[in-house]
Amino acid sequence: MKKVLLFLVFCLPLSYVVAQSNTFTEQDTLRGSITPERAWWDLNYYHLDIEVKPDEKFISGTNTVRYQVLEEKEVLQLDLQPPMKIEKVTQDGQELSVESKGNAHFIRLVKPQKKGDFNELTVHYSGKPKEAVRAPWDGGFSWKKDNNGKHFVATSCQELGASVWWPNKDHMYDEVDSMAISVEVPKDLMNISNGRLKKVEEHEHTKTYHWFVKNPINNYGVNVNIGDYVYFGEKYEGEKGVLDLDYYVLRDHLEKAKVHFTDAPKMMQAFEHWFGPYPFYEDSFKLVEVPYLGMEHQSSVTYGNEYKKGYLGHDLSQTGWGLKFDFIIVHEGGHEWFANNITYKDIADMWIHEGFTAYSENLFLDYHYGKEASAAYVIGTRANIKNDIPMIGVYDVNKKGSGDMYYKGANILHTLRHLIEDDEKWRSILRGLNSEFYHRTVTTQEIENYLSEHTEKDLSAFFNQYLRSTRIPVLEYSVTGDQLKYRYTNIVEDFDMPIRIYVNEKEKWLFPGKDWVTEDLAGDATDFTFDENFYIETKKVQ
Ligand SMILES: [Zn+2]
């Protein structure tokens, strides 16, 4: 998801504060944990086949779920949020009984479920889905009109869950391996979903758009976007060959989109360099205009940044560098690697998506404008960090951590880059993450382990400090003659990150810990500066 932060800064709603309380319900557990009724089967394929009636704000259809039996059980959990209703569930033509508990529906299977077998069931459902209050943060269906009075409809559902509009296994640990999405819409409109458009069927008053996603996709990545779209596109010569960059924009915006979307190939160039090949060549890369800011929907990134540079015309870093690119194209584009390729198993680890992706913004700058621009940008975004609650949320109850996951996340990765002091190695680590965890769901621990192993540093205290506490290390120091005395305070156990200083413009490493260390600066103790690439605070004491 994009940028909760700015909204927190500009217009923190009370509901957000209340939502921070840590009391959880049975519904939270059913939604957020790998329940026994989820654990025994492995998702293989969905065919979501629906009709959307914008005039009535109504959807209806089926989702066919194919799964492999891992353990022989009888009750299977799927999720669908009221007011959407399950009409019936069938397997091999036989209607099954369903016991519902809020959003969770427990389907009693009749056919013996034999280990290793692939079985299918079909859920028939309909209703008027929750309307988005402020997409994409408080999502659902956005039912809008364009300037010509045509319907302009889109879905967004991270955190809330895809089960707000279609029945599925609404937990992130198990991604479907491939998916067909068929959407019937009024004849004068188009539907753009994920993957490739395979076929358009014409009916008397409607058309059905059949899309197919060849790669694993997470639930919240699946989307429908309906509008009076026009298409343009280009071929991008990428690391894995020719990649289709396809753009769908409102009819009236075609000319300005053609100019503005030149940031898309620039994004692709920078991120293939830093992160490795775009992870979904088979499915193409699309930008699809929507009536809200934007979202990282896999292979159909949604765009609503008003064709402006920065974040709706604002620079999140206050340095000027944030106005060199369209924030949504770059940020949501970055999520193709960190969110869609490498996906959190549990939303408590959402910093993996947002930290690396906020960090990608300055790697974009690094690629096109150089290292100084990149550093100025990420350091500039520090002003947005609150250190209110830890970046890691609460596991198994669908609870994310602090909005600091964006810019604190970016700054700790920037710090790590400087700690490693070898940009080629750092790049190989970022690319390595994307190949090691290619098309996989992961935990923070797996990412931490990978980084520790490949940086050849034990980073456990580093991550405990920055991800699991809200404390920022304070380097206390004093100068007496040529002697620099220093230590860390406000740290977790064993935190001893080295930092760089410049003494008379020459670099020097300090190795602080919780105890005072004295260093002889050989005559230049009055002329030294801390390298601000390291995210710490400094405090002069007597
Ligand atoms: Zn994001």
C-alpha cells in the first residue's frame, strides 16, 4: 500500500488512533492466522467470474477454487465479508453445507479429500460490496464517474482483505499459483484486471473481459478497474527480453499520459538494475488510471496521482528531489519487487513491502541523478518518522505495525548500505533477495537471516533496535583536547553499530557500544562531523 504516512501527517483520523488499541477478537484470529481449516490445503488456481453492475453498485458471480490436499480433512475455510453473501458452494455438482462465523465460512466437504489430490469447489455469491471510504487506505469498491459522466469504478483492499469483494482464502501465506479473472461490464466500458487480456466476449448490453495471470498473485493484488479507457503502450528491452508496458487511461487523459508516463520505463530501468529482472514478464506491466491515489496491484499498478510529479505535487523529502519523479509510478512500481515478488506472510511484517519500496524511491534517484541526490532524499524523509510504535505489528491477527515502516524502513536500509560500504555488494544483496525469495511469501526473520548471512554481519541487534523498538540510538560524545569520548544510549541489548565520521574531511569509523570509548583524533578533534547517512541521533555532553 502506499503512503499512509502523509495522511497521518496531514489528517490523522480518530478512527486510526482507536484502531491502534491491541484488543483482538475471534474474527481477527480467523482472518489473521493459519487456521486448521486453512492449513490442510494448498491453493492452486482461482477463476473469479463476476458481473459488475455500476448503476446498481452490485456484483454477482462465482469463484472456482482449485486446491491440493495436504492433509485429509473435511472442513475448509473461505472468507467473504458481509454484506456480500454466499448463495451456495458446490463440489462436483453437489451442494455443500456452509457454517458461517462473520467473515469466515466453513465448508463441509462430502467427497473424501485424498492427500495429493487436486479438487475444485465453486462459490456462488452476490451483493453490494462495501464502498471505499478513502481508497486505498479504507478500501472496497470506489464507484465514481469521470468528467464525461461515465462510470469509473475500481477496487482496493489491502489490510481490509480481498474478501471484502470476492470469496477467497484471505490470508497472505498461501498465494494462488495462477488465476483467471472474468468481468462482465456495461458495453460502453472496459475492465482492466491483472495479467493478460485473453478475450473479450460481446453480449447484447455487456461485454466480458477475460484476463489471465500466469504468476502467483496475492489476494489484495487482484483488482478490477472499469472505465472509459483508452490504451497505449510500448516495448521495453529489459533484462529478460522484451517487456510489454501497457497503459490504460481515461479517454480525455491520453495526450498528457503519453508525456507523463515516460517515468514508467525510467522506473523499470532503475529497478531492474538494483533489484533484478521485473518479476512478471509473462503478465506484462500495466499502469491503469483509477479514481484514487494508487496501489501496487500486481502487473496492473493503479495510478491516480493526477499526472503530477512528487506525491500529488508534493515532495515528501522537502529537498526538491522528490519532484523529479511521479511518486506513484515509482513507488507502486517498486512494489512489483517488494510486495508482489517478495510478499509478507503476515501483515505484521508489512515493513518488508513498504520499507524496501520507500527505499526504492531513492534508488530510483540514485540511478538517474546520483548518490548525493539519493542520500539527500532519504535523509529528507526522516522528518516524517514518528517512532510511535514498532514497525513490526502483531502476528496472527491481521495487525500491521507503525506507519514508520515507510521512511524509517527506508532509512534503516540506507544505513545498512553505508554500513556495508560496498555498493556492488549491496546491489547483489538486493538482487539476491529477489531471486532467493522469487514469487514467495516470507517473514521478517527470513529477510533478516538473509541480510545477516550475505552482509557477513550479525544484524540481530540492528533489527531489534529499529524494527522491534521505537528507540533511536543516541550517540553521546564529548571532546577534550584531541580526545573524542563517545557511547550509545537508548539502545537495545548488544546494539553496537559502527558509524562513520569525517575528521578534517577524512573518514574514520567509530565503534560505539553502551560503554564509553575514547579515541585520539590526533589534533583535529575540533573539526569533525558525523556522517548523516547513519540513522542515529547525536548529543554532545560535558
Ligand atoms: Zn507502498
